[in-house]
Amino acid sequence: MKPLRIWLVGTGTVGTWLAGVLGSQRERLAARYGLDAAIVGAASARGGFVYDANGLDPASLADAAGGRSHWPSTIEGLRATEADLLVEVSASPADGEPGVTHMREALQRRIPVVTSNKWPVALHGVELAALARSRGAAFRAESTVMSGTPVLGTLAEGLAGAIPVALRGLLNATANFILTRMADGRSYEDALAEAQRAGLAERDPAADVEGHDTVAKVMILSGLVFGRQLRREQVTCSGITAVTGREIARAASAGGRIKHVATLAFAGPGGAGGVTARVQPELVGHDDPLVSVNGTTNAVVFEADPVGQVTITGPGAGPRLAGQGVLSDIIAVASRRAAGA
């Protein structure tokens, strides 16, 4: 079988890591998983889109000189070229563009999509999944929630047929890290500064500490696991910036912890009724599965009928972990292609 031809949109840390692995581990991936991939198109926000049907050098993906053809925008390059898979690992802002346009372009042409780009999936997950089904193309977004820890695949595929009821989780590694440090006696300001030094928090940490990143993940879980598309305003949100040391100490004296908890539940038979969707600091008791999830670890406690409660815990931050989630999705697409599905 010919190599899997990949369009790689996004040559930042995740894209660069992924390109390096596909190049340096090509023999291992082929032997173990039957994955033989070649990056034929690559796009960056500044460099436009480059393409070479014979494959691009992973070390110079964003260099226009590295490809035989060049377009000023990604969508122009996608529309003018061919590939077997779109890997969308850019970072679209909260309106989901241009990532969602890239994904629609590929899926409408029956080209599978793998993505770590949160907001396109948060805002349009149900639509994109339906488009993928109608075209017989895979749509996978494992890295959009808990990075490399397999949550979406486990809940949507591993528990296929079960009826999702509700979930609670800790979905932002930065917020959990800060609250963990505060429980150890640090101030919010010191804990945030440590998170920034460690590369967990950006210079502007608003997306993490104010809860916007977690809101996106709640919307993704709703769309891809529950099959229900939420609007941004349906998810109530309160960040961790107002949590005080006194609240942290009071929770500890009661045997619990303050955690930044995401909650999602649908009322009525089969979840057909109203929705409860929120992100907020909460007192988590000593017998709660989330109480001992500390540091950069994330967790989801999922309820489904007839399975009951399932808890998934794992690391939730870092470009290598996000890249691993993307890589596992690429392998899944390659396996489906090899099977002729």
C-alpha cells in the first residue's frame, strides 16, 4: 500500500513533534502498526501552505522553499492539492476559524480528519461528526480533551451502545496544578508563577484560570460523547482566580479539597431533556474520586447505562502528550484504511 499522504496544518510545538516522530520512528511505526506516512502538505500561520507530492522534509515544513508549490493561505493549498488525511493541529481562536473551514473542506471530499484544535470541535463537533459519517470518513479528536490520555475514544467507542448519563471531571492541568499548590500552602500568585515557569501556564493565563479551556472541553465531550451540541452560553463558568487560601484551608479541615470541576448532565430519558453544564470551583469531599487527583493530572468520572461509573485518570498537558493523542488517531485512521473501511 502506498504511504498515507498527510496534510499537516499547524507547525507549532505539536506539529513539529509529530513530524519528528513520523520521520525518526518510521520503521517502528510501520512494523508495529502498519503506518507508513509521508507529509506532503504543511501549513503555518505565517508561511502559508507548501506542498510536495513526493513528501516534505520534516525539518523544514514551514519553509516555502522546501515544497514545489506554495499558496498564501491554507485553504487555497488544501483545495488545490490531494492527500489521504488532514491533521489539523493549529490553534483556532474561540470562533473556531479557520480550523473548522479546513476540516469541512477535507471531510466534504471524503478525506479523514485528525485534530487537536479545540474550538472548532467545541463549536461544531456534532456537525463535523455527522459530515464525517455521511462521507464515510473518519473524524478523530482525541487530543482535544486530556491530551494523550484516551478519553474520547474510550467513552465514545469503548463504551459504544451504552447510554451516557453524566460526567464530572478535572479537565485543565494548569488550574489543577495551581489549586494543588495552594492546598500545600502556596498563594495563588506564587502557584501561578510556578506554573508559568514550568511552561504549564501562558504569560496570559486567562484561558486556563478563568475556565475557558475547560468550557471548550465540556462542549467537545457533549458533542462527541453525548451527541448533543452545546452553545458557548449554555456552559456556565467561574474561574479559580477568586479562590482564597481561607477556602482552601476550610476544605482541608473538612477532609476535602477545592477543585475546578466540570459537570455535564442531561435530564430526561436517554438524556433528551435539559442540560446542566458548568465549570466552577467546588468543595470535593474525601470520598469523591476527584479528591486525590492532583498536580497536572486530569480525570473524568463518567456515568452510563447500564455500565455505571467509569473513571479515567491521566496526564493532561504538554505538546508531547497532545502529539501522542494525535499520533494514536493517525494510527487508527491508517488501520481503517488498510482494512478498506
